[in-house]
Amino acid sequence: MTFLEHLQLLRRIDNLIRRKATGRYDAFARRIGISVASLFRRLDELKMLGAEIQYSHTRESYYYCNKFSF
């Protein structure tokens, strides 16, 4: 994966989190075409950049707990 592709993937993840449209982790990974392990690595990357990411069982979606800009 090139650097540009990696950034585009992070943007897709960010967009779905902002819309609260991720679904469960397995569906989220499938939706963006990566493995579950890779999804968790990407979420960790966003967290290292300052994103506070949580999962809502009620909404079945990941969401930001803080004002995060990618």
C-alpha cells in the first residue's frame, strides 16, 4: 500500500466514524476492504494522532468522543 492509499484509507475510516456509520468491527473492516487486525491498527493510528474513539453498542458504530480533525 502506498502512502497515498494509506491516507485515503484513513480518510474513509474517519468519514465513516464521523457519520456514525461504521457498524460492528467485522462489518466495518469488510466495508472498507481490510482485515479486522488491520482495522484495529488503523484505529490505533488515529488514536495516536489524538482521536478519542469509542464504540456504541446502542448505535452499533464507532464515534469520536472529542473534536478530532484528520
